[in-house]
Amino acid sequence: MSTEYGIALGMIETRGLVPAIEAADAMTKAAEVRLVSREFVGGGYVTILVRGETGAVNAAVRAGADACERVGDGLVAAHIIARPHNEVEQVVSNAAKA
Amino acid sequence: MSTEYGIALGMIETRGLVPAIEAADAMTKAAEVRLVSREFVGGGYVTILVRGETGAVNAAVRAGADACERVGDGLVAAHIIARPHKEVEPVLTNAKA
């Protein structure tokens, strides 16, 4: 699956759904990335996962973090993993499935 | 199941999913461990369970705790059990479901 979308993984976590949607919108507009999952973690946390080329994911996550900071309760975490370990793929795809 | 992956159990709990994934990545890169479960505990807590040889699990959990401390709301707990009691195994497999 990872090869289909590009290798790198970008993650944005927000407090509340509205900043998450704003981040997802900004990310997909900023660069060529695919949204692979939106996760309700619990406690009001929402996580958005994107995949794409490392440069695109980097640009997207920066844009997304910037955009959602001003919305609602805003940003909790923004992070990039350029090449997730094979074992981690199952965590990511489980997140996509659930 | 435990013999398949190695005996020792490593656990990392974080506030939020992003530090949990970062920890999982750091753990699997740091040492020969298997991710056995990712658990949404509730209240925003996420737990990652790994298994492997005691030394590997030790190294992995230290690396994972270090890595995820800087991400988001970060680390809640990092812990190792070198040889979980047989009675505890069903709790871990339940956690998998």
C-alpha cells in the first residue's frame, strides 16, 4: 500500500474534528499527498494520516499544521516519518481499516 | 504466542496517536522486536505493545520513549516486563482483539 501512495508518512493530531478537517484540506491543497486515514483517538483527539513523497508530505504537514493552529482548540502534534519501518505499516493500515 | 516473538513484553503509552506511531517506528528500528498490539485505551491514550528478547525490548522501549517525548502531548508510560506471568498472556491477546 505504501508504494502506491509514496513512502513517507505525515501525521497531524488536533483537539476536535474541525481543525482536523481544516488541516486535511490544507494538506491536500498544499502538495500531492493522499489522505489514508482519519482516526478518532478518543478524548477529543483526531488524527489525520497522509502519505506521499517525502518532500510533498513535508510541505503538506507544515501547511496543515499552520492552517489548523488558528481553528478551534487547534494543533496537538504534527510529525513526519520519511520511511516507516515495515512493522509500523500494520499500525497505520489498522488505523485506516478501523 | 510469547515464544514465537520472544518472551519479554515492552509497553509504551502516549497521549494521542501521533507520538504512538513515532514510538512504534523508533522501537522497531532500534531493535529486533515485534509490534503485537496497538490499543486505543480511551481518553486519548494509545498503547503500543512489543515483544522480543529482553535486551532488545529494553533497547526498543528506551528508544521509543525518547523519540515520542518530543512529539505532541508525548509520553505517559514506558515499561518492560521481562517475563510476564502465564496468567497475563490472555490479557495481552484480548488487547489484540
